[in-house]
Amino acid sequence: MTLPLKTDAAGLFADFGESIVYRPLAGKPRSVEAVVDRQPPAPIDGSPGGIRPAMIVVVRNDEQTGIGSREIDTGGDRMEIVPRVGEKPIEFRITEVGQNDEGTLELKVN
């Protein structure tokens, strides 16, 4: 889902973006615009039968207007995201950095 140019990314976030909170392990939380792809629930490690919402989140690959790919710490960074439209945001762990280019960054969370 990555876009090839920074300028193309602006249209994606204008049309489909929503505000989320990025909570870096080392740094201050900040609001960023993201496109959230809400996936089917994923199993919870160590909890047989347990499931948790899973999502793919696309943000601008920029430390000022989004999240820079070099600043991600998959061992501790988190995001506050609404699991379903109309619900209250909950905190999710960033588990993986996916595709990225100079315009966008894909993050897997659960």
C-alpha cells in the first residue's frame, strides 16, 4: 500500500486518514494522521483461545509530520487506535515494520 512519492501520500491521508497517537518508548507521545486497515483478530501469544484486534497502519514516513522509519522501536513503541469506528482508542504494540518508501511507512500492530 505504500505510495512512491511524498506528494502522493498527502492525498491518501486527506481522503482516508484518521488521527492516532504514537507513543515512542523514548520520547513524547504525538498525534499523527494514519490510514488504519483493521484486520481480523489475531491470536494472543501465551493465551490459548485468546484473540486481540490486529491492524496495519500506514503513516507518513517523516519524523515531523508522521513517524520516521528510523525512529521505530518494535520492542517498545505503541499506538493508541480506535479498534472499531465509534469506540474509544486503546493502546496497541507496534510489532513489525512493513513496506516503506520516502512517502509512507507501514506498521503492523496488535
